[in-house]
Amino acid sequence: MKIVFLVLLLLVAVVVGNVLGRHYQRLPLPFILIGLGLIFSFLPLYHGFQFSPDVFTFAIIAPLMYNEAENVSRYWVGRGIVNIFSLAIVLVIVTVLFVGIILHQLFAFLPLSLALALCAIVTPTDAAAVSAIVPASDEFTIPQIILQNESLFNDASGIVAFDLALATYLSGQFSLGTAVVDFGREFLGGLLVGAILGLVIAQVRLWLIRQRDDTPLILVTIEVAMPFLLYYLATIMGVSGILAVVAAGIIQGVEREKLRLTASRMQLVSANVWEMIDGMLSSLVFVLLGISLPLVWQSALQNTLVPWWQLVLAGGLIYVIKLGLRLIWSRYLVWMHKPSQHRWLDSWLMALSGANGTITLALAFSLPLTINLRGSLIFMAAVVILLSLLVPTVVLPRIVGSEEDKVDDLASWSKRLKLAAITQLEQQVTTSSEAQIVIDALRQQLQQQQGFKKQQQRALFRQADLAEQ
């Protein structure tokens, strides 16, 4: 029963955090969830709480990556394949090697293999974390699309690099040729296995539709179970399970776009289910971060060989070097598809939007419990995550624009459209009952949009009372 209450309380925190996030939009949702996790950490039920690394990767990363791959734009993936290769593969490798070597040289307590593993942990970007901080902007559409595609594939690159660095640390041996072969096998093998299995499952779903066994219970359950099954099978085959999930998600997205597998009702049910799963898992990760912070902080303090301030300094240094490298890379080694009047602003947006979130935290928790520096590594990763969320909160709104201005503009346009519709309907020679219903509905929406002012209402009531007297 204890594990049941533990999970239920986590779901309560997710609900409360999202409710607060809707009413206090100035404070990013990840910070609210982390704060709730900190509060939960003082409950006796969560004292000494540790999440199983294997379960974390299997239960959280796999479905999140599958959903992200299934909904990515295939048009922009194909058109931006050069940028994907540059940002999601080459930049990841350069960042891991460059920052890892500097970190090892400056902080002697970190072995080179663990320094590389830590840098691999913080290379995956989380576009969802940034979208919670800064609203979408038409002026910066291209950089944001590039960031979305990058976050899909650099997760897999970071995970493969992390596995290789971790294997080097555990075995104590490193061979460049072996590393290249292993990287290629895991990367390409994962894509191939995922594509094949994705096509097979797509044919199974198509066969079920032909047999008229296409109820939401059957097809949506198969779709939800897919990432877990794919990850497990790919891991058994010795290839990247995450890349297999990504490849299968893209295949399923292509089939769904062709409307060959599902009707509109099925797509609606599937979209709603995945929206809930994605929101719960993404929020759950930040709640778990808040719950784990006291234990991580305690383990960092108990490490008498490394003072806590050195861990904070190391985490800050990782973020600064990574930010500078992303800025230069985005400015000179990224194709923007069309000329831009603010190229440096685009580069700053892409650099600052390299926020770390779900995947970074999941990788940090997936470190084996046998590593002595595990707590210190998670602590440094947490420092990078917090900085990557805090800095964009302050800087990005100044680049993209104020969210309140965008909301006001949208409300203004909505009001003008409703007034134009009411005027057009009222000018008709013969107004039908249906048109009058539409007019009344639009007027009601206008009243709701303008808000409810109690002071003004009371003043009107007082005037009405005086007039009546």
C-alpha cells in the first residue's frame, strides 16, 4: 500500500502544480513543480526516496521520446536534416569532449570518463521546458522549429554518448575505434530496428482496422504500449532503445498523417491520451527533482573530499561553457532557411533555449548506485538544470517579447472579429433564429472576455438604487 500512496501523492502534486502554473504564469511551471517536490520531501513517506534508474529510463524517457517523435513535423525534419546533423550529433560530440576535458583538467576529483558522462547528461535540450517560459513568436519561428528538431535527436545522441562514457568508466578501458564502432552500432542500429518494428506494428494496426477491431480500447492501448515494447526489444538486441523509439514514432506519425490507420475520432482520443501522459510524465520528473534535492544535497555535503561550493562552481562552469559554445555554433554553423534581419538575436535565442529538463534529469538518476560520486554528479546536473531554466526566464522575454503584450494583442483581435461577426449578422435583411442564437453567443463571449469588475457592478447598483428611490 505504501507505493500506492507514494504514486498518488505524486499525481496530486502534478495536478496542484499545473493548477498553480495556470494562475501564476510569471513563475515557470518547472519551478512550481520543483517547489512542491521540496515540500513533499519533508513528508516521512519520502524520506530517503530514490527512484530506480532502470525504471526511470524505461517508464519516463521512452514514452516521452515516442510522443515527441510522433508529433514532429516530417517536412521540417527533412528540410532541416543538415541542422539536425550539425546540432544533434556534431555539437553533442564536440560539447561532450570539449567541456568534459576542461572539467577534468580543472577539477581533479572527476575522472575523465565521469566528466564526459556528466557532459553527455547535460547535452540533451528540452524544448518543452523553454516553451513553459517563453511563448511562441512568429518573428522567431525558424529558430524554434530548429530547436524542436534538435531536441528530438540530440536526446538520443546524448544518451548514446552517456552509455559509452559510463561503460568506459565501469570497464576502465577506452578504445577510439571501439567507441566509434559502438556509437555507430547503437545509433544506426537503433534507427534501423525502430523503423522495422514501427512498420510491422503499423501493419498490425492496419490489419485490425480491416477486421473492424479498431475500437479506441484496442488501438490506443497498442499505441501506448509501443514505446515500452520497442525500448525493451531494442535493448535486448544491443542497440539504442531510445533511437528505436524515435524511429518508430516518426513512422507512426507518417502513417497517421496519411489517415490510413485511424479515423478522426481515433486521432482525437489518441491525442488526448498522449497529452495527459506527456503532461503527467514531464511534470512528474520535476516533482521528483524537488523530492530528491535534499537527498542529493545531503550526499554532496557528506562527500568530505569535494566541498559543495566546488560542485556548484563546476555546474555553473559547465553551463557557461556550454552556452558560449552553443552561441558560436548557432551563429556560424546553423542554416536558418531564409535571410534574417536579426541573426545574432536568433543565435542568442537558440543558445539560451538549450535548456535542460526531463531527459537530463532522467539520465542523472540513471547513474548506477555503485558509483561513489553519483550524488555529486546528480547535484552538478541539478545545478545546470536550474541555471538553464532560470537564465532564460530572465533573458528570453526581453528577446522574444512580453507574454502579456501577446495575450493583449490576441484578445484585441478576438474582440474585433466577434464585433465584425455581430455587425454582419445584424445587417442581414432577415435574421433567422439560428443567426440570433449566434449573435447572443458572441455577445456573451465578449462580456466574458472583458472580465467581471465587481467595483463597477456595485457602483451601477448604487446608481440604480438612487434612481429607483
